[in-house]
Amino acid sequence: MITVISRPVDSSTDSVGDAPMAPQTPGVEYSPTSGVAKDVGASDLNTKDGASVTAGENRLVLLGLVLSALPEVPFDDVAALLGVNAARLERMMHGDESLPRKFDERWKTIVDILGVLHSVLKPSATGRWMNTPIPGLGGLSPLKAVDKGMAADVLAVVRAYREPSFS
């Protein structure tokens, strides 16, 4: 799960503090009160009334969750993690290119990886962790393991971090 923390919005400027407000993402609930957090994961892709959002909106939510969880990670690494080149990711972010269905499972697993990871590691350390060889991944870094189709293995490794026997 990824924790989304909202801040009060000045409706006259559509901004949070001095920063421009990000567009509301379908399927993600935002609280208008400061400091209210909601755990969001790949399984939380429903509207308020329980109806499922469209597949395209799910992909947009997944992309938003990944991007919001990696603010200090270099953009090229984020693109590699998502399985696209940086220029294509830029087009997707700006709505100039649709979000293909082929990324659904990979992106859902990445959201889950980041949610579990951030329960045991500061988000600011994610970039370094993504590029560190991990013995449980055969010496690959998580970024390279995901690129080789081993996202489920990376998820298993981060879940092991939460086990009491992990040292």
C-alpha cells in the first residue's frame, strides 16, 4: 500500500500551498483536511460508490501512484521501472499517448512493491535501493530484476523485509 496524504486546497487558486494542485485521479479518494492519510494500493481502484472505473482510468491511477511514490528517483529510472523510455513516459504523463493494457500487471505489481517497501524504508531511499544488487534477486538490482520480468520476485523480496526473521 502507498499512503497518500492530502493537504487543504485553496479552491480559489486550485493549489496546495504554493504548489499547483495535481488533477484529481479517478479511483483515489482525497481528503480536504490536512494530514489525513489513506492507504492506496493496486486493489483500491474503485469509485466512491463502489463501481469500477474504466481500464484506462485504472492505468492512469496506477501511473499516478507510481509517480507519486518516487519523487526523488531519477526520471529515467522511473521510466525503466515502468517499462517505457523516458520520452514515451513524458507523453503518457501529458496525455499525448494512451496507456497500453500490456502494462497493467507490471504496474500493479510495482505499486504493491512500493507500498510494501515504503512500510520498511524511507521513500527518499527508494532510488538507491532500486539500483542496489540484492542477493535474493540473484545479485540483480530491483530495477534490473523488474526489467527482466521478475517483478513478482522483487515483491517477494520486499515482503520478506517485513518478516520478523529478516535481518
